[in-house]
Amino acid sequence: MSIDGQRLSDGRITYPMNARTLRLIINGKAAGAEGLREGVEFLRKAGHRVEVRVTWEQGDANRWVVESQEEVVVAVGGDGTVHEVVQGLMDRPAGHRPALGIVPMGTANDFANGCGLPLDLPGALDLCANGALVPIDVARANDRWFINAACSGFGAEVTANTPLELKRLLGGAAYTVMAALLAINFKPAQGRLVLPEGELHGSSVVAIIGNGRQTGGQPVTPKALINDGLLDVLVIREVPASGLLQAARELQALEPDGEYIFYRQAPWVEFHPDHPMPINLDGEPVDFDCVRCEVVPEALRLIVPPDCPALAPARG
């Protein structure tokens, strides 16, 4: 880590002037991770004030965020932990929200991966202590918040039986997503998708609304930026066997209007299904009769590395 103090000739240690106060909210499943206790002690020895809370039951993370007085709240866990911490941050008034740091210790770590955050424990802790604080967007689905993605009809743990022809043609993430969709035989959802420019009617196998880039371990909205004031909307229609290769090509290209793939960027989108259906917000299932997703620009400050791929270029 790069967060060490300097020892003076009389034995005293001086610490950096930019030492931070941090509250680590650790998912109970990750609390015994090797090196975590040592990492916390290292941060303290470097001059950072660190409070630690370990979740025991649902609602703990939200409560500890709401009562936090620290400059930075660090979600230590997977996407579910990040999601709950974000709920707590957004429950606080704008201008009184601590910055968000993330130490990825989940299975997929979709949001962290999409942002290029360090996946190793020392690197992640170092970034939380020293990294830049950048304003980012957060999205709202009716009265619930999400930072990464809202998904309908998509399973994060899908394993597909890969058609050989597609494997030869594509490989890579886009093909993996398409193969997964076909393998589990989703029932298409009927309804209307409403955007500022108009409506899309019919059936869809998958609808993904991304603020972040990755869902289910794959970059399904790879054009998404977390500070552009827009959501990325991906809809996959029913794909017959004869359209498989065309759909795969469209999924790679992600052009606005394909025969099977619909991709748009918009500040808001509404989904009106014919029947109530579950939607995953950052992997957490929620039942909606209908849902309006909208972006709230620069709602939070996130600690990011200097080469974060999910940030829009600085305006000159």
C-alpha cells in the first residue's frame, strides 16, 4: 500500500495531511477474509480514522450509512452490499452524503469490474484511502435506487450449451450473453417501453437498463458511463433459430435499431409490462407492476482509479 507515514528522527511518525475518516461496512460473509483486519490496522497506522461495522441482518448497512459521520463510507462485499450502502447514501440529503468507496469481495463484483476498481484487497483499501472523489450518477426505479443496472429476464448465473458455429464466429462477452439467453428459454415479456423519443411495443426476452457496464459477469451495456447523465437501454427481442447469427452480430455492434437488438441512451425510460414481473436492481429482486427508471446526475461521489473506463472524458 502507498498509505504509510514517515518516521522522524525522534521516533515520532507524521501522517499525510489528506488523511481520511472512513467507515467500513463489511458484509458478514466477508468479515473473516484473510488480510482484512491487517489492512484496517494499516490504514489506522497511516493516520486514517477507520470505523468498522459488520452486517448481521438486512437493513444493517443502510442504518450504518445513515448515521455515519465519516467522509467516506466503504462497502466491503459484493454488489448486494454496494446496493444497500447506496440506499443509505441516497436517503441522506444532497450535500450531506459521504463519498462511496468499494472493496469488492463478492462473486461477480459487476459494478466494481465495470469501473476498473482494484479487485485485490490491498489495492482496493489503498484506493479508498487515497483515490480521487468523482461525482457520478445514480438511477432510481420508482422509489428504489440502483447504481449499476435494472434487469428483467436475465440470470446472472446462467451457463449455456454453446452452439459451435457461434463459438467460432464470436467468442467473448457478447456471445456469452446471447448463448445464455437462448439456453434457458425465457418466456418473452409483453408490454411497452417508453422513452423520451417514443415507444417500443411487443415482446422481449431481456431488458437491461444500465448505469454501469456489467451485469451477471458480462459487459452487457459496454457503452455506459457513470457520469454522463444517461441510462443505457438494451432490449433483446425473441430470436428464432434462423436469426441467431444476426442477433449475435447486432449484440456485438449495439447499434440503435437492429432487427433483434434495441439499444438506446436516455435520461429516463418506463416499462409497462402486461403483467407484473420481477426486476433485479443491482441483483436484488423487486416486483413491479410498472417501473420508471431515471438518472439523477452527480448524486454521489465515488472513489475511482485515474484510468476508470466508465467515466466520460473531462470537458475541456
